[in-house]
Amino acid sequence: MKRHAPLLALLLLAVPPAAAQEAPAWDPGYGMRFLSTHSPLVNDTGILETVFTHRFNQPVNEAGGNDLFGLDNGANIGIGLSWVPVRRVAAEVYRASSGGDYELAAKVAVLEPTAERPLGIAVRAGASWLTKYDIDRKAGAFGQLLVAWTLADRVTLAAAPSYASNTPLFEDVFNVPLALQVRLGRGFLATGEYVFRNRDLDGSKGQWSFGLEKSVYRHRFLLWIGNSAATTVDQTLAGDYAGGVMESNLRLGFNISRQFRIGGN
């Protein structure tokens, strides 16, 4: 046996150790954004995500059946891209047609949610550029702390304390958008969002919205209702979209997102 010991040692060195099994990634249900508010999630490395948002401007009660409940009229249309070049870091660009509002941002996942600790935390910061508004100061900066906690693998509570240096009507605005999401099963999710009213804008109302979403492999389809068509950070925080959210009228809209793997592992 001693004569074969060197041979056995060489064989052991030649055989690679068994790879440690990785626990399957946990899916908290929500995607990169809830309705208009961003979530703390960052996609996997190499994922490019496109998003299209549509918020019809005419309220349902004003449009009636002849205008197909607002679908025949104009909308605030948003087009965005999110790219993850390295783990936990997303580079984002988004443009909303209202005001020609560009939003350039970076999002960093500080704490990724797991089944054992379903808490997600991210920071998101960037710049905005209101190209179409007739205002002296068109450019600004913003920052967000994105937090989400999932209960019993079904209910997610989220908050996004946010600051914007410039909006269509205000400077140095702070607000805390809130979100509540419930997993209904079979890829369906129900989500509600609320943004507190701007006390410095006379007659301003809180912004509320609700969405029913269907998640299918690398796709998300969302039907939306709410009282504000704002989709960018600056126009949402101040409640001054289109001169101010002064009513509780119901509007319709939708989100569509699609992921593409173009790099990474």
C-alpha cells in the first residue's frame, strides 16, 4: 500500500474538488420598477432592459365613450433603457415626452434581497434635463434611497425617500413615494403607489396609482390607472406635472418591459 501512496496522491491532486452548490436566486416578485417608482433591484450582469410607459392625459370621466375613455387623446410616453455592465450596478436612461424630460441615472444595489432576508436596498442618483419647458433652469440632479421589504413571500412594502434639485416649478424638493405590491399567483401582481401632496403648491393633491401586472419570461405587462401621468423623478416629487396635480380624476395607462441578455455569464 505504501508503494502506491505517491500515485494516489497524484490522482487526488489531478481531480478537481466538487463545486459548491449555489442556492437558486430568490425572486421577490417585483422588477426594476413598481409603477413609476423604481425598486431596489438591479438585473443580472449583461442584461439590457427596455421599458415603455404610457400615461393618457385625458381623464376617463372627461373623455367618455366617444373618446374611448381617453385613449383617443394625447399621452405622456416614456422610453427607457437599463444596462448592467457589472454586478449590482445599472446605468439607466429614460425620456418622457411631456416636457422632453431626460433622466440619466446610475443605480447601485447595496443589499440584495434573499429568501432568508427579504430586504432590498439600493441608491439611485442622476441628472434630469427638461428640454421643452420654458423655464430658466432646465437641468437638475436627483438622489433616491430605494427600500423594499417582502413579507411571507407575497406582500412587498417599499419606500423611496427622494430629492430633486429642479422640477418644472420648484427647486430643492423632497418627497417619499410609497408602494405596496401583492403577488396573486401565476405571475400576476397587484401594485399601488402613493406620493404625498406638495404643500407649497396651492390646491395640490396626493398622487395615487394602481396597476395589475403580468410577469412572463423576461417580459412584464402592466395595466395602470391613476390621477397623475408623471413618470420621471422630478415631475413626480413636486406634484407639478402639467402645472400641478389638482384633481383626483382617473387616467389610464400601461407599462411594457423586456429584458435581453447581451453579455455576462
